[in-house]
Amino acid sequence: MDFNASDAVPAIPGPRTEERLPQTAQAAVKIVIVGGFGVGKTTMVGSVSEIRPLTTEETMTQAGIGIDDNYGSETKTATTVAMDFGRISITEKLVLYLFGTPGQERFWFLWNRLFEGALGAVVLVDTRRLDVSFDVMGRLEERGVPFIVAVNSFPDAPRHPVEELRGALDLAPEIPIVECDVRRRASSRDTLLTLMHFLHSLARSGALT
Amino acid sequence: MTPRRKRRLPQEAPSPPPLAPDAGEEAEAGSPERLYAVTGLHDGGRAQLDLVTLIVARSAPPPSGTPEQAAVLRLCSAPLSVAELSAYLDLPFSAMTALITELIGADLVQARAPIVRQALPDRTLLEAVMHGLQRL
Ligand SMILES: Nc1nc2c(ncn2[C@@H]2O[C@H](COP(=O)(O)OP(=O)(O)OP(=O)(O)O)[C@@H](O)[C@H]2O)c(=O)[nH]1
Ligand SMILES: [Mg+2]
């Protein structure tokens, strides 16, 4: 199909020619990359994506419902929650999307369906501030979304034996913990592969719910 | 490595939107504050569209259409996800799904549903993703 795009139309941003998916693209799957503030989510999405990373947003209002408000007098402030994402073509028919989602727990209900439909998640942690990724891990556990943990190796971050990390993060023995340099494509790809192998082993053992 | 986490258990049913833990900081005591999506995420028609539903145009923009509709139809001459459309058109996700829902209703676009995580995961699908990643 080719609907001749008129040149008279003002240019709107869109995919570059080499970024267009083939007509055969039938379905997409998604993986989420989560973690606290500044752990490297955006960098990881960018290092493996075949398109320039993009940002989608959702807007919320924060409404103050005062006890003695008059009708229509409640104050509202808009909050925008942004999410970076990238894309990897898997086959002619199948496309993988990667979403780097914000770490603030109070916003996640906006993206509940993103978490639930995702094949799985990579939780990025920074060993200097392990606790910034705690909330998101708990959230994934509550929702039954399988995840692995990737330690983004910042140069000045302390190194810990994996089993010590496993203890601090209270992770079951089967959950993979890997090191990753999210700036490097090969390292990010290997991290995603570790997640896929983990999901595959869960599927084999029938443990996925 | 001082901070220690405590793992959480799967919840039976998805919980309702949590109250913002610190939402009350600007509100007066006793006046609860709530966060909710502007356009409502629970609207029946929109609930079917996912961030990665692929949208494909079925026809050229009709002369009667709005400029926004025409923009979507031009972008979707090749399949494009709702998330990409939202990014290129600079529209919030919920506004984007509203616009696409109109276009689906008018039979101007086709939606190709994503494959979501299932109780019985498709191992062939997982293997396909692995092979795709290995080629990267
Ligand atoms: N040295 C080093 N720097 C890194 C690495 N990964 C990310 N950075 C830098 O750390 C900063 C934060 O990375 P981002 O990818 O923006 O992190 P983010 O998780 O998306 O951050 P927020 O969206 O703000 O929560 C950036 O300046 C990156 O360049 C790494 O592996 N090593
Ligand atoms: Mg970021």
C-alpha cells in the first residue's frame, strides 16, 4: 500500500525512511527497563534501539479536594510523566519495544497495563544507591512480572559479590543478577538476552503465572 | 551495603490506584488529594489500545478529516505503534488513544494487537525474541 504523501503538507516529525517498519509487521512485544532515578534507563534504551529513542507522555491532574471547597473551586495542577522507549525488529512480523519507566512509585498506576503486558523487566541498580530501585522491585513482585537485576557498573560504584547483593535485595536464588555497562550496545543486548533466557526457563518449568 | 530490601508477595488482584504517599504535602490536613488521569484510562473503547498496538492506515486521509487525523494516517502508511505516534505527534498517550479510537471507528486505520504475557507463555515467541537479539 502506498498512499502518495503530498508534498504540500507541512512536515510533521516522523520516522526516517530506514526507521519505517515493513507492512508485514504483525505484532509487538515489550520489555520494561526500570529502576530508580538516574540509574541508566534512558542510556540502556538508547544503546540497543534501532530508532532514535522517543518519549511518550501521560498527563495527570493532581486535584486538591478541599473540605469546604465551593463547586468548581478546586485547584488542579497538571503533572506529566514521561517514558523513553526504543525499538528492535525481531523478524519481519515481530517487533520488540523497550520502555524505560520512571522510578517514582506514585505514578505507576498510569502505566499498569504496560507492566502487566510486558514479557518481563530488567531492574537496573546502582550499588551506590541500591535503595532507589527497591520500590520498583516490590511493585513487579506484587504484579507477578518476572524480572532480572542488572548492576549498572558506574566506575566509582562499590563492587559486591553477587550473593551479597542477592541478600541485600532479598532475591530468590533463581533470579539472575548480571553486571552491565548500559552505554555499550553489546552489554545491554546481553542483559536483555539474560532476561529472555530466564523467561524461557520459567516457561519450561511452567512457573510463569 | 547497608540498605536491605524485603521481597513482596504477588497480589491476588491488581490493586486500585495507590494514593500518592506524599500527595498531601501541599494540601491542608484532612483534605485528601488524589491523582488521576485527565481523560480517564478506564473508558471502554480506549482500554483496548496498548502502547505497542501497531496502527496501520487503511486509506489516504479523507478530505473531510481533521488535520490530526490526516497526520496519523500519513504516519501510519507503514505500521507504527501507539507510543511512536504519541511521540511524533507530541500528544499524551490518552489523547492519542482517543484519536486512534475515532479512526478505528471510521474504518480508516487497522489496529494490530500486541502479544502480552500469558499464563502459558509461548516458548516459540520467546525463542524468536532471543534470536532477534542475538543478531543485534
Ligand atoms: N560512567 C557511567 N555513566 C553512566 C552509565 N550509565 C549511565 N551513565 C550516566 O548516568 C546518567 C544517568 O543515566 P540515564 O540513562 O539518564 O538514567 P535514567 O535512569 O534514565 O535517569 P532518570 O530518567 O533521570 O531517572 C547519565 O549522565 C549517563 O550518561 C555507566 O554505565 N557508566
Ligand atoms: Mg531517563
